[in-house]
Amino acid sequence: MQKHILANPMGKAQTKGNTLTSSKPTEAQVELHRVITTEGEIIKQMADGNLIIYQEDGTLTYSDKRRGLWYTINPHGVKRVRKVKGRIVSDEMRKLKIETKVDPETSATLKIREDGVLCVDYLDESKLIVMPDGTNILKKKRADGEAGTITYITKTNFVPVRQIYDPVKARARTVIGLGGTDALMGKDLIMERTNTGKISEVLLPDQTIVQSYLEK
């Protein structure tokens, strides 16, 4: 279906600014590095000193360092402006346009936001978010009827990240006491040791998996 999306781009007015040119990208377009939090937030540090933050529900936040402003666009297209000086918060009256389509092959619902964010809702309740820079956030149910979700965050030339969430463990708020035997559990039982029910995994090319979690 992603091939279908790429083969059928939005109209000229909606893709303005994305035309390929031979000019070099500006500092505002160059990403220096990114950090992915255990909450699924993708924080991009740009060459011009600004930050761009993606969230797994399609919310997009970015800063304008020169003007002292932060902008946040939520999944419904509402744009909120925050002024650092004076801490003034306001919402723009005009919402961003969202075009909705149904894929004839999968019956998935596609929502294409004016700022370039694509949201795909599948019949099995999986959700794919495609951000303007090509970052994919795919969230689906865990296999074998296990409670919770598993999220894959991918982008070309970046190492994939897999995040697992177990709501049962999140409610339990496991605390490992001093000398507790839980601290001796191996890697296959890390979820039993988490305090938040969340595990973040970096999937390296040599099949090494780097796991992060909060333990108390």
C-alpha cells in the first residue's frame, strides 16, 4: 500500500516546496542527530539549532529559535503557538486541512495532513504514521494475544528502534528490593523487571539488540 501512496502523491499545491532541486539543503533541513525516548518521541536536532519533535500519534512540534516560538500541530490539525518570552500560548483559528481516503486493496483509512504527515489506520487496529522526513512509526498489537503494543520506528539510513509496552506491568509498578532475586533475571525476562512496563530496543545491523528500561 505504501507503494500505492508514493505513486499517487497529493496535488501540486499540497506538495509545494518538496520539488527536487540541485541546490544544497539549508541548515533548517539538515538533521545532525536524533534521540528516541522510551515514550516514543523522536527529537531531531537540526543544523540551524532548532528542534523538531515527532510523536507516535502524529503530533509534530518544532521550534523557531530566532523568534522564540514553539509550534505544535496535533493529529486534528490544530496548530498551537507558544511564545517563550511571556509564556503566551494561543491556537491558530485555521486548522490544517486533512484529506481522508480509503485504500481499495486493504480497506485501510488514509489521512493526509496539510503539513505532510500521513496516518494509516488498518482494520487490525495497527496504525502507521509517516512523518514529512520519511520517518515511519508503525504501532500494532503484540503477538499471541499478549496485552499491550509493539512499535517500530524506522527511517532510511537510521538504525531501527522497537518499543514494547505491557499495560499489566505498567500498572504493577514493580519495585526490586535490595538483594531481590528479580535482579538476577536474564534478558528474556526484562519485562518482569521494568517499573513502567516499557522496553526500548535498538536493532543494530549485526543483530545486536541494545535494550533500555526503567528499573526501581
